[in-house]
Amino acid sequence: MLTLRQMRYFEALASVLHFGRAAELVHVSQPALSAQIREMEAFLGVTLVERNRGNILLTRKGEEVLEHVRGVLAGVERLEQAVRRGGGLLDGPVRFGIIPTVAPYLVPKLVPHLRSAYPAIEVELKEAVTDRLITDLAEGRLDVVVAAMPIDHEGIATRPVFRDRFFMATATNDSDVLMSPLTEAQVDTGRLLLLEEGHCLRDQALAVCGMAGRRSLVNFGATSMATLLQMVSHGMGMTLIPEIAVPAETARNDIRIVPFAEPQPSREIGLAWRRNGAGEDEIEALAQAVGACVAP
């Protein structure tokens, strides 16, 4: 059987091309190293090293084997590092998926917060619509997803984190002045601008405005909140805006934010993860971090 010891000895010998110096590198005697190399050759059925007096060379097969050996040893090193740093909470990589109507407003606060609280964390981010994120989560390409609840998927657990209220955004000089607080009857569905199909906020807006059965009234779909609000600020219509987006978007767009009458419509944002994936302590830590970054 080929062993890690043999591969390490062979890699050392290939690095210095001298049995004595290679033995010193791996802290064994020269005869012990030489014996392990011969066992490796016998197992593989090839000659790895040309042994000439005062001159050591790798054979062609030896060079081929060396490439594979270095790949194996590099993988073992990565495994050892992952295990060594995995003893603490949120040590190592965490692969986040975040929906587009949350990501631009949460990420600038969340990433610095996590790095400050958990210095060993390595944050990886993906922004996509909910269905795509949940597929990636279920198939192991993501560790946790921040999305609107509910999420119903076998093998996926969820935890609510915060309530995100909805408001209506219009241009500040819009000729159609909406009364505050806003009621569903005041919404001109012919001027309502929505995100394109696939975004959960589109369906939420249709439901809030009583249009679930009249999708044909909506004739425009944007790819981002930023696009919608640029159009709104130029008087091209109105759109639903989540509370998490209000501070950033009012700072860069000439828009007026109109609240809805009670009970105010909202969505619940939470975490989703594989039931056999992240531990309870890790999920609770992430939920606390997300909540802290959206607290008023």
C-alpha cells in the first residue's frame, strides 16, 4: 500500500536529489528513507529514481509520479489546516447566498461585522434569486442563504431573523400625490413597476397591491431595485420598496417614501441551511450578526 510517509519522503528526495539531505529534511536516517523509496517503487512497479554515484535523477515515470504526489500532499495539507482552524465558532469559509433585494443593503455592514467578531472567518458571497440559491444550498454549493420566508424544501431548515416592512416609493414631484398612510385602493396598478419574474419581491408586491390574479397589468420587469428606483425618481411610475433599502435608496434617489396603513405589509427575512449542514451554534451566531446589521 502506498503511504503518505513514502510520498513525503519521495517529495523530499525529488526536491534536493540527494538521499542524505532528503533524510535530514524529513528527520529520518538515510537508510530508512532509501528503504521507503524502494517500497514505493515496488508497490508502483516502476523505477522512480536513477541511482548513480554522486548523482540522483528522477526517471520519466518518477517525474509523472511526483506531480501526482505533490497534488495529494497539497490536499492533505489543506485538510489539516481546515481541521486545525475548525475548532472555533465560524472559523474558516462560510458560503453565503443572499437575495438581490437584501444583498446591497446588508452585505456592506454584515461582512465587516463578521470579520470583526470572528477574525478567522472567510466569507464567500453569491447574489441570486431565491430558487437558484436554494438549489445551490441543497446541492452543497452554499452553506447558508438569507432570503424571504417561508421556504419549503425537504432537508432545508429555516430561522426567521427580522421583519422587513414595505413602503411605496414615488418621485418627490410626482403629480399623483399619494395620501399617507397608503391603502391598497390608492395604488394605481397601471403605474406600478416591478422586478422581473423570479424575484420574490415581485410576487410580494402583487399580493400587497391586490393584483395576484391580474399579472397582465404589469408590463415592465426590472432586474434590480436600483433600476426600479431610478425609473421612479424620473416620474415613470411607483414601486414597492422594502424597509432595508430605504436609507440607501433615499440618499441617492429623488424619491418620496409613503407608508401603508395598518396592518403594514411586510416580509420576513431569515436564514436557510441544510439540516445536516451548519451547527446550531453557527446558525445562531449568523442570525445574531444579521439582526445586528439591520437593527435601527
